[in-house]
Amino acid sequence: MELAGSHDLRALVQDFCQLTGVNPNHTQWLQSEAEAGRLEDSKDMQNLVSSLLLRMIGMEVSLP
Amino acid sequence: MICLECGHDGRYGSPDCSQCGLPLRVAPPHVEPNHLSQLQVAIDEYLEGTLERDRLLQIIERFEERVGEFEQRWGGLMETLLKDRLAEGLRQNYEAATVEIDRSLASLVDALSLLQEFSEDGNEEALLPAREQLLAFFRLACGGCALVLHELELEQLRQIRVGNSADFSL
């Protein structure tokens, strides 16, 4: 299968979730990954996880 | 997620399989049960002498079925690299992510080969390196997919921004 557009990329991620048995709710997934320290060996991943965690904290703070 | 003990397709977040009642294996570094955690803990239990060989073979076989399903949709694991399947317009934003996923598939191929050494030749020494390769696969696959999702989100934001600009210009 070719990766011609964003729908193909989403299908790829979905199929990886089915292969690995990971919950496709990616926010929870990344949070879990960060907590487990599994992404610590990649600078890109650190930046990505930090950004997502900050976004989550921001969402919590904005709640009434 | 599938219970690799009985093959039941259950829901996420449950500690036990709703069909066979067995716990869905999870241990550090995994946070929630998944196929890799089930397989890794089963390998540990076998090496500790608390899981029979036949049950481990069944679990390995069920995981290999998941790989087979993936291959049906995407072709052989290392047949064509995902980065080479990217349309030209996607290369700039998604090449790094697909390279990471291709690396994950290379680890998966190594793991499957080692598991085959155990299941067909009875080589128990292949199990620990197989476990390491499975963990490497999981790390790299999660990392690569997270990068894909991140880029997809950025793309959506870019599209929204383009939409807002159009509104302002009116």
C-alpha cells in the first residue's frame, strides 16, 4: 500500500495499534510512554512528549 | 486488543480477558496490557518455569497471526520500506517518522526469526534476545507512530490557519 495522503498515514497508525495491541487513543498512549520513560532516548520524542504533556496540563488548568 | 491466550478480541483497559478470565499480562516497562507485554511476560514466565512450552508456543502463534494481518495490508515486513512508499508531497513532513517505523519493522523481523529458532528448533537461548528485539520494535513503533500523529495534527492546524486567513481577507 502506498502512502499517498493523510488517510493512508492514519490507516498505518491504526494498523500498528492493531498489531501491537496499543490503545489508539494516542494522547493516553504517549502519556503512558512518557511515564514509563520509554521515549527518553530520542530527543524528538522528548520534545514531542513534553509538548503533549504541557498541552494536557494547560487543558486541566483551563477547566472551571 | 486480542488476548493471546485464547484469541478473544476484548476491550482496552481491562486487566483480565472477558472470555478465558486469565489476566492480560503486563509488566514494566509496559503500563497497560498490549500484545507485546503479553508476549514478553509469557517469555519471562516460561524461562522461570511457570509457563508450559505449549502455552508459550500458542501465544507466539497468536502474535504471529497479528503480524500476518498487518502483512496482508502492507505487504512483507521488509519488502518495501515505508519511507519509499511516501508520496513526494509527504516526504518533508513524514520521512523521519516512517524511517523510525521501518527501523521498528527490522527489529520485529529479527524478533520473529529468533522466536522461530525457539518454536522450530527448540533453541531456548533465542528467547531473551527475541524479548529484547520485541521491546525495541515496540519502542520504535510507538515513537514513529507518535511522530506521524504529531505531524498529522500540525497539518490540521496549518489547514485551520489557512482557513482563518481566508476569512480575514474577506
